[in-house]
Amino acid sequence: MKFADIGLSDELLQAVTSKGYDTPTPIQAQAIPSILMMKDIIGIAQTGTGKTGAFVLPMIDILGHGRRRALMPRSLILEPTRELAAQVADEFVKYGANHDLKMALLIGGVQMGDQVKALKDGVDVLIATPGRLMDLFERGKILLTGCNMLVIDEADRMLDMGFIPDIETICTKLPAQRQTLLFSATMPPPIKKLADRFLTNPKYIEVARPASRNENIVQFKVPVQSRAKREVLRELLRTDDVSTAIVFCNRKTTVRELAKSLKQHGFSAGEIHGDMDQASRNAELARFKDGSISILVASDVAARGLDVKGVSHVFNFDTPWHPDDYVHRIGRTGRAGAKGRAFTFVAPEDAEAIDNVEKLTGGKIQLFEGGRPAESAAPVAEQSERPPREARPPREPRAPREARSARPRREERPAHDERPAAASQPVRRPEPKSEPVVAEDSGDEGWNGPVPGFLGISTAA
């Protein structure tokens, strides 16, 4: 099937082919015709499946006819993060070159002034994060009564970030008669409840997970003790032919500390996390894209929506808490037919998390044991420290029975008073101090019986 076979306009087909595409992905082939027929859609698809194009392309054609009005966007796309929102905006710019459409981006971390001005001028497409949209709505800077098309993207991520109540509020402000498209990597019960409430007779589309079939990504798990992660990471960065790499951490504090550590060891590294303002995040991402830095340390804010060509490696410095995040993280490499390598550090406390990842991806991840310090490896299973039987040194042969019997019996051995004079002289002891010194409790109570007479110590009061 070609893009020309699924009902897109000639102007849009021209824009698509100019970018080098002629065949839709499975999610695009199934979703675009139904969206053009104004049906509601539930799309279950992971990153890397062409999901963004599945709703951007038909929206451009649908919105190509109509008139925009001040403060009343004609369509709304909700994204969980600023990076995802910016990526969708880039897709509209790229494919909407032959259409007279106006777009606005509402995200946090930037001044509201330009955003409010764009809304006053009228927009066809509003791409927003829920927090900033609710903020402007409560200030009376936007009206949603003219919005006839809603896209809820990365719905499961919205759930993880606590945005579902905001989304429910937003949905109640939109016209009841509208087209709603919901895309998610998974369908947990709260998302299903949201879909049942706000979608009308939706078409359900699900495509295969790329993690189970992406042969371009070689995946490894690296058993490692938590305290040795930085050392192992540095060793891999030096020895595994890394050109550019993204290092994912579970916590923002870990991102900051790890980026600082890598810089101190001479690596060209930057960082992206949720505590940075949007201008700083954009600047770091631009440095990574233009090659000013070769290593980007990031939280999961960059796991979805970060599209950088030529990333050779992904390192999960922390095993992700949510297995779906693993799929999104490693999807930053092996893109557009290129080869990629993904390493996941597995500390002893990560056993359950890596099991969940392997259940999701449908197979065991290859164990990586080369090119790292042996003492830093975490035990994969409980093993005895005793050497193998064949590696143990042989025991010395026992003395013959006659030789053993020739040894003096205990009562035949020399008495203490028969030892050499030098050994029998009393040991000079320090004079007792006026204040007793109490030693720290070492857990060893020591000798508590009578003092042997041969020590020559008087016990008299």
C-alpha cells in the first residue's frame, strides 16, 4: 500500500514524497482512512511506529478547509511533555508546507506573552501540555467551544504523570459533537475508562511492539553493583565504539550528578531533565544534535519524542521502573534503518524491574559480561565463593601413624616452669590509671572466668 492509496490530498502527498516517504507504516495505513472518515480512533502503538504521522497527516487535510477565529482553536493535540509537543509541531511544519494552516504551541517553561498573542490571531492547530492549557483557560485567554477535533497522545504517559483529571476537565469544555483520537502504548483500566467516557464508537487499532521485532538494536543487560555503575559506564563509553549516546536515569538528581561526573572525567556531556527551563533544554538538545556534545544524560522526559539522527548507543544507567519506558528509551537508537546498541545496568535490587521488561519485550535480554571490571559485577545468581574442586590445592599427606604416635603426649610436654628463662620472665605491665578506660563494645565479651595462676596476676582486693 502506498500513501497515494489511503485518500490523502495531492498537496499533502507532494509534501510527504518530498520528504522521501511513499509507504505508510502499519498504524498509518490503518488509522488515516478512518480519521479522514471522521471516526473516533483508539490507537495502541509504541514509539517508532509512525504514530505521530498517523494523526498529523489526516488532520492537515481535514483542517485545510475552514476558517480560524481569535482565541478559538479549531483542533487540539494534548501531549504529556514539552519535547513531544515540540516534535508534533515540527511534523505539522514539515508536512503542512502546502497548506495555509496556523499552529500554536502551548508549553510550560516559556513566557506566555507570545502564546497569548498567537491565540488572539487565531490558530487551526493548538498543541499543548495539559498544565499550560489549563492555566491559560482559567485566565480566560482561550476558548475551547470551537474545537471540533481532539487528539490525546501518549495517554498512558499522561496517566503516569497525573494528568488524567486535567484531561477529563478539558474534555468537558469541548463541544460534545467532535472527533476524538486517543493514542497510547498500553491500555490500563483508567485509560479504558477515559476512552469509554469521551469517545463515540471508536475504531480500535493495535500494532506490534517494535521492541520485539527491531533487529537493528542489539540489547544487553549488564549486572553491576550500584556503587560501580559510573565506572562501568565510563569503561563502555571508552571501549564500545560510541559515537553519540543517550544515558537515561530514573531521577533528576542522578542526571545532574552523572553529567557532572562525566565532564570531570573528560567526556563531552550535557543533560536534560524536568527541572530545567525550556530554553536550557532546547539549548542542550541543539548542542547534542550539532555534535558539540556526544553524550546526553537525560531523565524520561527525553525518552519519548526525542528524535536525533545517528544515536549509536543508549545506556539505561538505571533499569526503568516502568517496562514501557524501556521500549521508548532504546527506541532513540536504531532509527531509520541504522544499527544501534542498548545497554541496561541491572543492580541486585532491579531483579523485578528487569523481569517485567523481559516479559513486555517477549524474551530474555542478552547478558553482557565483557569489557568491565570483574569486581564491579553483581552476582546473577547466588554462588559459592569456594573454588572448584579441581582448582583447590592438594592437601599435604598426613604423617605416618608411627610418627604421630612418637609425638609427646600432653602430660609429657614441658611444663611452663621448664621453658627457657627468657620466656618465663614476667611481662612489664603499665601502671593502672586512676580513671578506668571503657572500650567500645566490639560484640566480643572476652574471657569471663578465673585468671589462670601462671599469669602471676593477683586477684586479691
